[in-house]
Amino acid sequence: MRNLVALAVLGLAASGCAAQHYGRLSPLPAAHVETMTCADIAADLHRVEGFLFEVNAAPARLIPTTTQTRNRRERDAARASAETRRAQLLAAQDAQRCDVLRGRATES
């Protein structure tokens, strides 16, 4: 019984030391950008903003310093992937002259 309790405590301690993983947003392929409508761009921008919100809102845990460093790097990498995608979407939005509020191309 004593060994079982020790294993359970060890397992909980080890799980608390694991670095968080936030995921990544992939860059947009040029061929995909060319086929996107203004509504598609607006929806994808909304998704990117939601991803950034989730990454920034993730609670900091009380964990060892080495794991905090890994978590910081992981969070920075997730943010960088989102910023890259957002920049691509904003460029596509400008190229298509999208009406930001309506999600469609402006009339010239």
C-alpha cells in the first residue's frame, strides 16, 4: 500500500513538471490565399485572434524554473506562428481591398 501511494505521488509530481503545448498555426500557402474570399479572410482572422487569446490567457503554473523556461518558449513560438498567419491574412485583405466590417470586397 505504501508503494502504491508513493507511485501516485510521484506520478502527480511528474505530471506537474510537463511543459504546456499551445499548438501552432501554419502559414498560408500562396495558392490558398488566392482562392480565399473576404469572408474567408475575416473568419480566419477571427480564428487567429481566438488562438492568440487562448495562448495569452493560459494560466501560469507554479512549476520548476526549467519548465517555466520551456513554457515561455512554447508560448512565444505559438504567438509567432499566429502573428505570421495574421500578417498574411491582413496582406490578403489589403490586396483584395476587403471591407473589414462587412467581410466582402469594396466596390471601386
